[in-house]
Amino acid sequence: MNKKASLNMAIEVIVIVVIAMTLLGLGLGFVRNQFSQITETTSTVQEQIKQQILDDLRVGNKKLSFPTEQVIVQSGDKKNLAVGVQNLEDRPIKFKLTIQSRPDPEGDFGDEKPKTNAAGFFWDNTPQTLGLGESRVYGILHQAETSKNTYLYKVVIEELDDNGGPIGEYDSKSFFVTVT
């Protein structure tokens, strides 16, 4: 009788292990499928935002398109942003994209240089060229401050001469970043 009970128990343990492994495999497959769908959705949304920015430039006949006036981000998180630039001049233009911050509500904007600390914007700040009527979207990565607050920034398109010297502001747009 004792041998039969231990054999029954061994069979039950094997059945439980097989069921557990099957459920684990199904769960892992489900999670992997969900992550691939999320990644695909994210890239689709980013492409749609790029297209929306380009359409906004063309339809609105704007020099600069920044799709939002307020960016909300969690403390310490990163957020991808995009800015569109269109050449409305009758010649090719050379320009540089800068992001300026205004740390003091009563003060002036100052250049926000690319940096590696926790509160920064990262973008291609090299001189760019746009042909006649051409428009392009540029990506910006923002890593939020660690302190919760609202910050004021300005995207500035600074036109450059052929030697890379500044001519003046081509266009600009202010926006807020709220860290929650």
C-alpha cells in the first residue's frame, strides 16, 4: 500500500510540473507577443507624428513646427520630441537648431548646450542645410529634471552664413516641460 501511495504522489508531481512548464511557456509567449506589438505601435505612432509635423509645415506655410506647447514627463524619465523646419526662402538656407532655457522667470533665455547630466536635451546641433522649399523633421531627446516643477524652453532656428557664422533667428517657438 505504501509503495502505491508514493507512486501516485510521484505521478501527481510530474503532472503538476508539466502543467506548470506549459503555463510558463504560454505566459512567456504572450508577454513577448505583447512587447513586439507595443514596439510596433510605438514606431507607427512616431512615423505618424513625423508626418503630422511635415503636413503642418506644408499646410500652415510655417518655418518651424513643434507639435506641442507643453511636454509632461515623469521625474528622471526620457521623452522623444521632434521639431520640423521648412525653408520658405527663395534660396537654400544653412541653420543650426538650438534649445534655450529660461531658469529665472524674470530672466532671459540662455543656450541649453548638449550635456550628459540628468536634465538635458540631446539633438544634432551641427549646421544643417535645407534646399529651396525643402522640409525636414529633427529628433530631440529630453531627459527630465529630477525635481518636480515646470520649466520654460525655446527652440530656436538660427540662420547661418556660408562660413557658419550667425545671421539671425530664422524662427523660434517656446514650450513648457512639466516634470511630475
